[in-house]
Amino acid sequence: MNTIKKFLATDQQSWSLLIVRLALGFVLLPHGMQKALGMFGGYGFTGTVGFFQSMGMPFIIGTLVILAEFVGSIGVIIGLGTRFMAASILLTMSGAMVLGGHLQNGFFMNWFGMQKGEGVEYFILIIGLALATVIGGSGKFSFDNLVSKQIK
């Protein structure tokens, strides 16, 4: 089996992988839209990269973060390059959790404004969904499945 076919391999009948993939993509996509397009109260690409740079993050890393959240979410939703997209999301969210100062805020999200910031529970869920997708692949109804069928 060639490398690309292995990369795309998945249980093409798995509803579970489809559900995990869609949950990951649809939960993260609005965050990517904030960063890339300025939707939902976000700053858009320029504003987000500028904010990241003010925190000491290089331009290229800020750009990769935005791409992982925006393009990665879309790729996961449609099941195109699913493992790569999910791995990009996994790395991005792991970095955000650790480097973004969330560990010291404890476990819980800041639902009632009583903490200094957000905890890690959201990140754990996203990382878990991304890891399951990296391991399992795209499941049913994905472009990866269509591409895989075309590879001899």
C-alpha cells in the first residue's frame, strides 16, 4: 500500500469517526472564522496576527495558527486531508493550552467570570477529538474516501 493510501486509510463505514470529525470541525470553525475573517467579534487575519506578534509570536507561526483553525476545520468537516488537518489542530490547541497561559487557570472554563482566565477543559475536548481523528481517520462521507478509491 503506498504512502498516500495509508495516510487516507479509514473505516469508510464508521459513523463514529464521522461524528467525531464533524464535532471537531464545527466547534473549531467559528474560532477560525474569528481569526481569519473577523466574524463573530474576531479581529480578522491582520488583527489576530498583530495580537499574536504583540505576544512575541513570529508572523509565520501566527499565520499557521489561523490556517490550522480555519482551513483545518474546513478540511476536517469535508474530510479532505483529515489526518493532516486534525494533527495541525491538535498541535495548535496543545500550544494554545500550554503557551497561552491556560494551565494556571485550572480545569474549568471561566463561565461566570470568577477566574483570571479560561481553564483547559475546552482544549482537552478539542485535543481528544483531534487525536481520535488522527488515529482513526475520516470515517464515512469524506473526500479522503473518494481520493483513496482513485489510487491504485
